Amino acid sequence: MCQIRSVHVLVVGLFFFALAAGCAGTRVPLPDAFPATPTVVFGKVRVELSGLTNRWFLPELEFVELLNHDTHKRFRIDFKAKQSLFLMSLPEGYYELVRVQIAEGAFRSMAQLSSSFRIHINKLTYLGTWTFVVAPPYYDRAVTMTVASEFPDTVAEIRAKYPDYPSRVAKSALPSPLSQEARLYEVMPYPRVKYFRRNPAT
């Protein structure tokens, strides 16, 4: 049973690695200056743990991956943070948030999601606050993504960081569905830690 589970995790890890190779480049969540392009999106992410953990590090959001269904290009947004604003230029189109990777020190886990939104050309678009609630590190581990609108607070934080924030009204495009749960799979290679256990039994 354990051998079958290990092979399954290896296959899933290789599959996710192959998908990562097809991304259209890494984008940072916060540029040094407000983007000069007219099509801009912004929002916020945070990660929470739903219970106790036996690991030394609390979970962080390492990256999310977006798929533009109109152009079939993938965009990866690196965060490496428990909480962060994001602001960037993205081409117009119909997008889907397809993957999320969580980091806990040297541990990595990944889940496939399906959350959709549309970006219109020449618009300033607000994508909401994405909260990823991570279950403790046991077998059959899951992550729950919820989307909420915190528009006034997020705009205030963006304005504080970017004095040249434009005066035009932002269009809200919260990803749908507003809540979903997905299985988290650990990503190889595993940390070389003495007495390492990948996950305790449930």
C-alpha cells in the first residue's frame, strides 16, 4: 500500500513539474512603479493554517499559476509570503487560476484549482482577496480557497505604495467560484532532514 502511494505521488510530482516548464515566465507580485500599461490587475493573497502542525515553518504561498484561455499562455506569480498585495499588467482575456504551490520551509505541496475571471482591455481590474486555508500536514491534505472583496482597504494599501495610482474607477472581477477545496500533493524532492517523515498518518 505504501509503495503504491509513493509511486502515485512521484507521478503527480512529475506531472506538475512538466506543467511548470510551460509557464510564460515568472512575474513578481509588486513592481517598483505602477505599471504604465492601461490593462492592470490588483488584489491580495493570504495563507492560513486550519489546525496544529508538527513542522517548524508555517505555510506560505509560493506561487499561483494562471491560464489565459484565449491565448493558451500560462502566467506564474511568485509570492513567497504568508500575505501579500499583487499588482501587474496582464493581457486581456478569460483567465483561470489552475495551480497553487504552498511552502513550509523546505517542504512543498501543490494543488490543482479552477477559479475563473475575465480581464478587459484598458481597464483597472480588482480581483479581490484570495485566502488559502491549508489543512495540517496529514495524508489526504487539502487546501480551501475563498475569494472576498476588501476593495477599500486594498486600494488604500496600493495608494500608499504607489502615489501615482490612477484616478479612474477599478472594475471588480472576483474569481468564480468564491470557495473551493482541492487535494494537496507534496512535491519532490523531499527535504533531507534527519528523522524525516513526509506526513503523519491520519
